[in-house]
Amino acid sequence: MSYRTTLVLLCLCAFATAYVHFSERFRRPAWEVGRDRVFDVQYEGVTGLTIEKGGEPIVLRRTAADHWSLEQPLRYPALYALAEHLTYSIIDLRSRGEGDAAEPGRYGFRETALAATLDTRAGGEIRVEFGMDHPREPFVYARTRDLAGAERVVLCEPRVRNAFRDVAVSDLRAVAISAIDSGRAAAIAIRSGGGEVRMTLENATWRITSDPPGDADAARVRALLDRLNSWMAEEFVTDDPAADLAAYGLLAPRARVEILARRETSTKTPARVAIEIGGDGPAGENGERRVYLRHEGQPHVLLAAAAPLRSLERGADDFRSRALFGSRADPPRMLAFEATTDAGGAAETGSVEQESGGKWKYVVAGVRQPVEDAFVGALADNLANTALIESFLAADRDNLQRYGFDVPRLRLTMAWPDGGKESVLVGGEVTERAGLWYVWNEEWRYFAAARLGGMRALFELPWSLRARKVVELPEDRIRDLVLASGDGAERHVVRPHDTWKDAAGGAPLDQEAQTVLARLCRQLAALEAAKWESAGENAPGPGEAFFLRVQIKPIDGEFDARDIYFGPALPGRERLARDGPGGWVFRLRQDPRGADPFEVARSWLDRGR
């Protein structure tokens, strides 16, 4: 590179450096000292906002409960988010530089005629007037006046000026028709062509309090409230207090809904919303149906989508709980029953209760007997989750007999850990719908129908509850037996170690006896009832004919003695047996693959006479 070229390049670099230095030095104004906050005011102390734009001012008021409302040029709930945003724009105003407050005419305040004023709870106000744009910097001139009356001219971000310049009254109107969502509602009342329904939140459970009262379906109530909460006004039709309401169908509204908020909810939520829905309005852009509506007592007529109206016109039954035993999070801990026979006669009653260890026991006359845990748990859960699927019927005297509740087939009572208890009557079967039964929760003032799973098991209570396993002992724990026949033969044998012998003492029994008794013990330990019954033809027992009685005696008091009476064999390789004197009767299926151990034991007993 030549000397001349190098010199030219050095001169160009020096010139560029000087230009940047001096241009930046003079372009950066001396007033830019940082972003200091102009006002010392908190949002909680603000009570109002006035926007002046050359015409009629826009006036908003904020209540102690943090509700914003338009007061001028019309009275209407304000859009909370926008009112809050505009308020914070003034409170958080930052100065990007200072001007000369003694020469306001230099900054264009008169020409723009745009100002915002915040009223405070202390009685004073702060004010901002917006002027022209700075000729070189990306800021806007603003004249401020604080609570003490001191004025300043500052530079601020243009977005602050633009927010007030561009806002219109229509932007500030709240478009939400109901500001109370499902998480804040405490009560709702609906009046429509479907009738009148009132619902109240009681102890976190929605209840229908209008006649007839009952549990409400919480999911359906929440869906309705959320649907109303998301309902938005699409047009503001008129604000004229003298408008003809009949033209909008609001002189006699087709529906009315009133929602009350819980007291402990956010202060941003109104305490009450009442909406009247009138006639159909012009369709939307896509042809969707729209209706006129207004807030009760207000002159403002709105136009909104008609979809939520369908939910209001369905009537009380659409909101009723479909749960047979109400809606509870915890599983039941007790199931009591009272059944009648097909002829209307009384049958056995009792209850099934869950113990602390989770085991279910059948309780009758103070005696606790084992039951089939899996079956009882499934039955209780099934009943607790049974849903009503038919329309609700008036619980009057005529229907009492018509639907079979004058002599109910079954009364079921469930109890929960929290102490709650409910009873349900099962009446007659729905003739035109197989598998449906009329049911009546005695807390209701109406009947319904439901598809009850396992009806046969329900009508066979309590025998359908019994555990299939008859003897809950392992084979090696059966060590003391008394065998007796119905005609007087009896033998008492024991097994102190691994060999059977007579209880009266003596040598061990022969090998045949050892084989017979070992096989009998295996059968007793595996003994399962094919079916428990209330009674059976030729049922064996004391005072009745029996084929063989087996008494399992305890060792060292570790269990209660068990007497099982076996009857003669029945057709189909079945045998009736009874669990104890006066106990339940069950059917026992014989193993078709080998000799009947009870026949073998009886033969051995007869030979030993």
C-alpha cells in the first residue's frame, strides 16, 4: 500500500471518529438523567379517572371494592383491565427529561388538548397534559401536576399518550355479561319457559332449593356458570332510558337469571348480577342466532349470542344430580338392606360394615360374619356411582303405588365416614324398559329410574354377600374333628402332630382312616359355596335330617368351633349344606373327577360302629 493511500485512510478514520463523537455529544440532551417516577401515588388510593379529549370528558369511578364504572357520558360497568391499565400508566409515569415549566406554550399542550386526571382518596388529584412530540427524540412532552400542586414539564414514552388518545367510550364498556364465574358463585336463580329453579352452594355442595329440592349436579352447575361468565356482548344497541323495551322482547323477558357471589371472593367480583333475556335480534356475521338482553333495571340493551339461553330454558331436572346416593368423594363404609320377597313378605335384614383393616363383615343380631370383600366393595361402589337416567317423577300418593313404593322390593342405606347417611327404596321395574328400576332416595321429593347393576345380587341380599369360602382355615390348622351322622354315629378324632388318632387316646388310626381324614381336611379347607340361599328344600341341620355333621374344634382357643351340616347328594352332583345350627344354607358342587369325600367319610364313620 502506498504512502498516499495510507494517509487518506487515516484521515477518513479520524474524520469519522470526530463526526460520531460530536454528533452524539450534541444529539444527547443534557436533560436525560434517567427514568425517575413523576408521582408518588399508589393504586389503592385512586378513586377516579377523567380523560379529556376536547369534547365531553370520559369519567370513570373506582369504588372501595375495586369496581370500575363509567359515569360520563353514560353510566355502565367499565372494563376492569383497561381502566386499571390506564390508571397505572399515570401512576407509573417516568420522566425521560425535563423542560421549562414556565414556557408551556413551547410544547403544544393547547393544540393537543389531551389530558388525564386521577382523583385520590385523600381528596387531591394528579394531572397529566400531553403535548407535541420531541423534534429529535422518540418522546412526548407532558405537563404534570402532583398532589402538592407542583408542575413540571417532562418527556415521557409516546405509548402513554397514545393509550389515552386512542381510547373511546366503547372500548371502556365491559363486554362480559356476567362477571361471576363458577369459583365465586354462591347462588343462582333461573326463571324461563322451563320453569323456575333456585340453586345454592351449601358446604361446598350445590343444592336445588326450589320445589322439589334435592342435590344438584355440580358439573352441570359449573358448566352453566362458566358459560354465562364467558358470554360477551357483541353490540350495544341502545342506552336510551326511554327506549321501547317491547321492541326487544324485554318488557316480558323470556328468561331471567340472577347470580350471587360468595362474600369471601375477590373484590373485583360484583356481589350480584341479574340478566334479562328478550327476543331474537339480527343474526351474526356467520348466521348464528343472537338475542337482546339487559341487566335488570338498566336502560342499556345489548346483543349477544343466543347459545347460553338453551341452558337456561331446560328446567330444574336438567340440573339435578344423577347420583343415586348423592355426590361424595369418599367410598361408603356401611351398607344396610331390608328386602321383601316377590310375594311382598318380609325377608332378612342386616348390614355390611367395613372394619378398620378394610375387611367387610356381615352384621345381624350383633353377630359379625365374613363376607366376600371384593364383591361387597364392588357392590357398594357400584351403588354409590349409579346414575339416574330417566326423567324425574312427582312423589305423590298416586305415584307411590304406581311405581311400586307402597311395598318396595328393597331398602338400601349407605353410611359414610363423615357420618352422612342416605336411604334409597327400590320399587317396581320399568315395564317398557328392561333393566330399569324405579328408585327413591327418601331425601328427595321426586321419584326417578336407574339401571341398577347386579339387581339379582341385590334382591338376594344378604345371601349374595356371603364369602364363597366356608372355612377360613388352612388344611394344617384343622387338628380336632367330630364326625356324626344323622342316625347317631359319632366319632371324635384329633391330630396332635401329623397323625390322626381317637381323642379318647390310644394308638394312631389305621392307614385307611389317615387317608380318609386327610382328604376330608383338604376338602374342608377348600370348601366354597356355589350359592348361598335363604332356605333350601331338605336343608340339613339339628332337628332336621342331615347326612354328615363335621365339627371343627379350636386348638388353644384360636378360633370358634364350626359346625357344618351336610345333606344328601342332589341331582346334578350338588349337595345342600348349612353353616352352623340355624345358619345359612349353601349349595356345594361335587368334584366330578373323583369320589365324594363326604360320602367316603360317612362310609368310614358307619364302618367304625
